Amino acid sequence: MTQQSRRKFMKTTAAATTFMIAGTKVTGPVFGANDRVRLCIAGINGRGRSHMKSFGSIPGVEIAYLADPDSRLFDSRTQMMEEINGNKPKCVQDMREALDDKDLDAITIASPNHWHSLLGIWGCQAGKDVYVEKPCSHNLYEGRKLVEAARAYDRIVQHGTQNRSNSSWDQQIRAVASGKYGKLTVSYGHASKQRGSIGFEETKQPPKELDFDMWLGPVEKQPYHENLVHYNWHWFWDFGNGEIGNQGVHQMDVARWAITAATGKVGPKSVVSLGGRYGYEDQGQTPNTQLTVFDYGDVKLMFEDYGLVNDETRKVTNEFYTTEGVIKDGKFFPKGKSEGEPLEQFDSPMAPGNIFENFINCVRSRKRDNLNAEVQEGHLSSLHCHLGNISYRLSDQTDFSKAPTSFSGDSVASGAFDQMKSQLSAFIDKDLKGMQYNLGRVIQYDAKNEKIVGDPEADAMLTPPSRAPYSIPESV
């Protein structure tokens, strides 16, 4: 970062703080007669294009800015916006330029995971509302800081777990919570979709159009290679959270939603995760086979994400096991029966609109309670992914012939481990004899204080260091 841009950022931050303390932006934007909402979309490659299409199609929404460190995207994305709604946004590599615009109402974040919380915090501090993609954080600490910023500046902050705006999932959760189908014992999340090898890419000079220092942001400086920009960063710990924090956080959110609705509990007592990266050798670091067990005491959250699957074995869904049967696919399957019964329909206060429309409605109304996926819920679901990964990363190599001792006497967890072995052996065409898996450390968790108990090494991983001048602030 140049000295000039650093001075500009400090000046901008000070100006924004003074502006908000004066009492205008914190009370919410004042819209014109047409309720126009002006947005900046940060991150305009994969998911960012969905933001462009979805927000750009909502009446009264103007995509005023597109922000991305990679200026190679600017021409094609500008053309795309012109085709969607005839608007030509301003393109910037540094989103802080957009945050300087006092007439900007909100930002949406579709960047890599390691930028999600920081951009959201900056947005709140600048008096903007925020839509942040899942997971809302790259680690637990910064997720909590994002929630604190949303509260401190009274911002509307929506999390990109769109199942919260899905009436089918809402009805299934209400059925679980009703107790009419038995007491919930296991909330099971599946996020298994095909993930192939990413190969190996040599380090090289980044393209001149890419501000790679900006792309790295809070992460320690390191060499550029083309498995980072634009998608495969998901499989590197510095930038992504593996599949559990990619597709998985959607199903994690639904699984946790059910437990909270049925029991009132927001976090587990303990977590253990296991698995590995199998089937190929490549540059990726995160597991492509992972089984995680969250113990809430009288109920468990089981989570599996397997990347070695095909069209027939792909499974992305949630199931809810009760003392009387299983709720899945929108039906109730009583114990011993293969035919499902329609669920009772429950009254629901779910706010209208898909996840994007719901956000814009709340930006206009200033009613945080009408958000279907408010950032506090997103934070709680995201931290489950982080806890699972911490357990996995603090692992020991164990032979597949030995089941985890923590699964002893637990028929559900033991059955899931056997199923994982069966699925893996079928894909790699081996009986797994002599092969090993990473057996993670059992993490004891204090949900009230969001701390790991009795394990300083694991607890320190909740708050990894961040690089100046992109550091996550202690006080937001």
C-alpha cells in the first residue's frame, strides 16, 4: 500500500466516523420518492455475477460501483450490467473509493472469504448497509467483530445463507420445533458435491492488472500462483475454509437452525472432525473428505462433506432424526416406514422475498428484525465451520481400521464413520487397508463466551493474525 493511499484511508476513516457521529447515516439513508438504493458490489467474478443479476433486476436498485482488485474483469462486467438494466457502474480496485461516496447506501460482498468480515466492518463504519456472502467470516474472531460493527452503527446486515428465505426449509424447521414428530436427536447436514484435482501451479509474477497486495488483504504476504485467483482459493487455509465453509455453510446453517428452534441452544459442548484429501495429489490443503460431529448434549449435529462423488452419490441436503422417525424432503417418515407423510403446515412470520429482495426491503424499511438471515445467525453458523476445521487441523494420522475412540458407544457417529469409509473405498477402488485418516482433536467449546476451553493452542486459532493496514480492528 502506498504512503499516499494510506493517508487517504486514514483521512477517509476519520471523515466517515465524524459523519456518523453527527447522526445522519447511523439513522439510515433517506431515500427519494422512488426509493432508489445505490449499491457497490465487491467481488465480481463467480458469486459476484449472481449479485449483479439479482440486485440489478430489483426495481429501484442502482449498481453504482463494481469493486475488484482484478481490473481485467471490468469491461465484461460493465457490459453485463448495461445488458441487465442499462446502467454503467463505476469500476474501482479499492472499495474504499466507493465507501467515500456519501450517496452510496449499501455494499454487497462476494469476495474471497478472507475479505468478508473486514469489508463488512468497513461498510458499517462508513454508514452503509451490508449484504455479505457466506461464510460471513474467515475465523470466529472477525465474525464477532462484524456483528459488533452492525450493532455499533445500527446497520442492516444480511448473510448470504439463502435457505433462510426458503419456505420449504422454514416449514421443516417449524415441524422439528413443534415436537409433533418426536424429539430431535440428530440434525444431519450433507454437502457432498464433486470436487476434482486443482493440480499444481507455479509461483509467478501476478498480472499487471491485478492488485495482488489488495487481493491478499489481511493475509500474510506470499507469492502469486494461478490456483488462487479466482476460485481455487477455497482449498487453501489462508483464504478459504474448505468445502465445509463453502457449500457446507448453507447446510450447516439449516442444521443449526433446527437445533436452535427445537432446543434454544446456539452452540455445541464439543466438536471433533476427521477426514483427509484423497483420490489425487494436488496443491490444495483442505480436506475433500470430512466428517464432523458437534455434541450439544441431548442432540447432535452431524455434518459430512465429500468431494469424491459422482452424479448418483452427490448429496446436498438436510435431514432431521427424531425419536419417532425422520423429517426429510419435506415429509415425515415414521420409524419402520418407507413412505413419507405430508408435514403439517405451520404459520410463519418469514418476511417476503428471496434473500436479495429481503435485504433491499429491509434497507428501505430499516427493520432489522425482518431480515431472514441477519448477520448474528450467519456468524453462529459460520463459527461451526471454523470449529470443525480447527479440530481437523489439530489432527493425528490414524489407520482406517481404528474408529475414533470418541465414537465408542455412539451408534450414529460410528455409522457415519463406516459410511464415510464405504463411500471413499468405492471411489478410489480400494479397501482402505493400510490407509490413514486425519483424526482431529476433540474440542471443548464454551458457546456463551465463544471460547475453546482447556486448549490454548486451539483457542488461539479462533483469532489468527491479520496484516496491517488490513488488520481486523479490536474496537469497531
